[in-house]
Amino acid sequence: MPAAVVPLSELAEGQEGDFFALLSEKQELTTRDGKPYFRVSFRDSQREVGLPVWADSPLATACRNEWAVGEFYKLRAKVQQTNFGPQLEIRRIRPIEKSDAKDGFDPQMCLPVSRFDPEQMFAELVATAKEHIRDEQVRRLVVDIHEENQSALLTLPAATRNHHAFVSGYLEHVLNVTRTCVHLAEKYADLYPDLSPPLDKDLVIAGAMLHDVGKLRELATTAAGAEYTAAGALVGHVLQGRDIVREAAAGQKIDPEKLLRLEHVIIAHQRLPEWGAPKPPMTPEALIVHYADDLDAKLNMMVAVLAEDRNDGPVTSRRNALGQPVFRGGAST
């Protein structure tokens, strides 16, 4: 009898099972002794597990010539704990077939997803704009952009890698940034009442909600994750975001200087030229949005490092998206 299909993420250590998985990585490497091998990884929506495929392995020829990153496979394998973390012992492997749909295969099943409900996140964003943006024209601009792009925003990742690079990651990231900016706009408006011109809380919140909107044109969602579009590769999301806002504002009666300041928040939110910013933050509103954005992205990276690093000891490896070790605790005193 064929074995029941179980998710890779539910296989316990030492358990063998049949599962569907995406080939997420295949690197051709050599050991210190010059022995060639492939390092491959398979994943579902919640877990990624790898293995080395040595040159003398029965799997080596198929791995080299047939296995393709971004393709789906049905495997029979066991998860084993090793000195290098969990690894797969593959018994059987083949590409996905049409008949696998009856056993639950879906091309979207191997994509990591946000922990939070996208419909609820979207609703909170729109409600935040309606509650906190007092300028009617700016409020309408923000709400219209979101409602016109609702279908795409519900599933859009925030990036191809590093931070919030999963289904609905865009909404999770933008909502986090917006929540922070609502708090900071209130805090600094009260702290600096004689600031001239006054801190524009509307622009802080609108900028938070729209700072990454260019990713609608920068990224395309595929069964293997987010990929750059041609416009994303050649122009990027910063200028695409300004374009989306300009197009949506055409014909509306938004104050020209307020629109210019909103555009500046969008093009300056990365701050540094090497990060893709044509200008650094030159207004208080842009500065607030930049640091709220940077904090949420960096904290998400640190959370991922702490969850995924397999290094022993109180400090993680520096081979991660942050490029630095992270202290997890447990050091002797």
C-alpha cells in the first residue's frame, strides 16, 4: 500500500515519510580534501531541510542532471539529526505528477506564509488610514491605492530574501511600520510643538503605508517565491513607488508641497544610496519612516537568525542576513 503523504514540517527526528517539497537550493561544492559534492535543500511552507549528495551517491547523477531549483518533488525520506543539524536521508524521489493533486499537492503549499491573517492585516491598515489621516485628499489617496491593489497586496512578499520574504510578508511588514509610525508621530508632535513647520502626522502615517508600495511592480509572486520583474531589476521599488503615488494623485486636489513631501518620504526611506535611496531623509517625517522601516526589517532578520541558526554556544554564526553574530544567551557567568 502506498504510504500516506505527510508534510515535511511534521516529520519527527528518525521518522520516514512521503512528502511533497520544493527544491530550494542546489550548490556544487568541494570539501577541504577536494571531494566534490552537492549541497541541496528541500522545503515546505514551515521547514527547510538539506543534505549533502556525494559524487559516489546513487542520487548523484540525477541531482546533477535532473534536479532543478524551484521545481517540486515527491520524496520518501527520513529526517536524521546530525552534527550539522537535521538532514534528509532520501529513499525515493521523483518530480511532481498531475496525479499528486489527489494526495493534496498544491503549487502554493511549499511557500512560507505570514503567521497573521492577511484579510485582517489589510483591514487594519485601511482602518488606520481612515482614523488617523485627517487630510481628506491624502486619506483618499492612501485608501484608494490600497483598495485598488487589495488582491495583490494580500499575498505579496516584502522581499525575495532577508526579511518578510514570505506570502503576505508585505502586509505584515507595512502594518508593523505603520503601527510604529502612528506612535512616533504622536510622540514627537507632542514633544516638539514649536517645530517649524509642524510635524505632519498625516505624512508620517501615509508614508509608512506607502513606503514600499513600489514592490507591487518590483516583485512577482511565483510558486517558488518572489522574483524580480524586469521593472524591479532595472528601476527598483523606490522610484516605482513614487510613480504609483504620482499616478494615483493625478487629477486630485492634493496640496503640491504635501504631495512632494510624501514623494520624498518614499524615495528617502532606504536612506543610503547603496540601499537604493536617491536622497537621504531630509524631513522629520521621512526620518521617522526610515527608522521605523529599518527597525522592523532588522528585527525580523534577527528573529530568523535566532530561530534558524544551528551553531552551538551562546552566540550564533555571523553567516546570516545581518552579517553579524547574535547573542542567544546561556553563557557561563
